Amino acid sequence: MDVRQMIESITREILQSMSIPQEKKPKWLFIFCDSTAHEAFTDQFIALQNHGICHDILFLDGETSSWLGMHRIECAGAGKIIATDEYAPAPLELPKEYDGIVIPEIDLDNAARVVAGLKGSIKAEIIFSALVLGKPVLVGEDVPGIKRSDRRCLKTLSLPGPYQKLFQRHVNDMKELGIEFAAQKGLADAIIRKNRASLPNHEPVSGGQQPVTAKLLTADWVRAQSEFTEDRLVLRQGAIVSPLAMDLLKEKGVAVHYVR
């Protein structure tokens, strides 16, 4: 074997053995009423991206059908779930792939289904599945409770008084089920807070400061920290800090210390 080839082969083996595992980024699913409803959320998507949080968008084109990328997903009522192509998941399966579900706008019909534990619509089935799996569900709180399509058809922007009271009762019941509500403009902030709260827990050590238990610190992790209370970051021995993360820490004036 040529010496160069041998050196290249050895180098490849060393690099493969030293490869750093990629950190799994959190990913949330946004469910919008139609293909234009997401346009007002562009800034929020940028904020999520800047904090290392991924997202997918699912567009509804009816109560029982939707589009996730190129895949058309359909539901046909309780006990009769179908996917329209072999690669498209059923609505009940979607929450498995995400850290949380975001529904910027919910209406009286879907709210009633959720509270009653009924399925039959994309939103109701996904919320049901997410709650059963223990996944967080965020819903916009500043919504009129009437579908976008109904508003266009009926030329009205709100429900009549009795329906408004009924919708509010459903909202209160959904909160008891564990569904969280936030202003539409603050949905991204709510996701960022939840993601920050789910970061690796700290363990007490001598000296007062607690070490971060993560084995790999990336630049996204550093950016996700709003501020560092001290000028040092304590890590367990063996933890790896990516070069870009180290540069960001230096810019913030934070030194890295290792403990056993």
C-alpha cells in the first residue's frame, strides 16, 4: 500500500473515532388553518431559528385533510384513520416526531371536540395524541373562536354572545387538560422559555456553582442562554465544547472550568 494511502486511511479512522455526536435540536409543529395563515409568523420563525429550535408547518385545507410538505394527510373520523400516500403519517402519529405542537388559532368546533375527547378533525386528533404522549400543546389565546373560512363566508369577525361564552368554557376546560394558551405574538417566546427550561439539569458541587451535565455544548446552546450569572461555566470532565461555542463564550467573557 502506498504510504500516502496508508496515512489517509489511518487519518480517516482517527477522525471517525473522534467524531462528535450531533446534538438533536428541538422541533415543534405549527398547524395553520390555510396556506396563508403563517405569513404573520415569519419573525417568530426567525426567533426560533436563532435559538436553535426547528419547526415544521402543517397547512389545513379542510377539517379532515392537511399538507405537511409534499405529503397529504387525512383523517376520516374515529377508528378510520388513513394516510393518502405510503410516506404520509396519520394525524395520530405526528406528535411522536415533535417536541411540541403549536395551534395559533382554534375554533369552537375543534375546542368542543378536544374537551369531549372526540376526534374526526386534524387538530382534534393531533391534540389528543400529543396530550396522551405528554407532549406540550400551545394554543393562541387571542382568537375569536370562529374559523377563518367561516369568517370569510359569513362576513363576520366574532361569535355571538352565547357562543362566545360556550367557547370560553371550552378554553377553560382545555387548560384543565394541560393545554397552554399564549398570545399569538408571544408563541415563539413561550416555546423558547419551555426549551430553556428543558435544558440539562444542574447538580450541586463544591464552590456554589453547579456544573452543566450536557456532554456536548454547541453554539446554539450558548445562544439560547439569555445571560450568564457568573464569569465562568462549570462542566463535567469529558464534556466537549465546540470551537464556535468556545468563541461565543469568550466574547461573553465566560471562562470554562472542568470538575470531576
